[in-house]
Amino acid sequence: MRTNIYSEEFTGDVELVREPIHDAVRFFLKSPPALRRTPRDNRSAVTFWFTQRDASKAAKAFRKAAELCDLFK
């Protein structure tokens, strides 16, 4: 599966989601009106789920992504 998200969709809001078995990092995105649940809801989200055991693997991937983004400066 591939998901494309464009920079103008980023809101800067990120949250940690804690569940008994899996945890997640959720990135909130701006949504077009057709995707809104309510008229005031203007955000979608992409959520990356991982087990606590794999948290360091997820962190490593996010750090690598941040390093790659820094190359565009």
C-alpha cells in the first residue's frame, strides 16, 4: 500500500496514542470538505501503529525521514 501526503496537508499537530498492546504516532492533516465528518472537523490523520517492542524501529524510521527532509534546506 502507498499513501501520498502533500506538504500543504500538514498541520504540525502530532500526538502519541497509547493502547494496551500497540502504541501509535498520529499526524493530523488538513482535509477537503468531502472528507469531513462534521462541518467543523477539518482534519484527517495518518496513524503509524507499532508494538512497544518495535518502538525503537519506528523511532529510527522517523529520525531517518527527518534527516532526509533536512536535505531540502
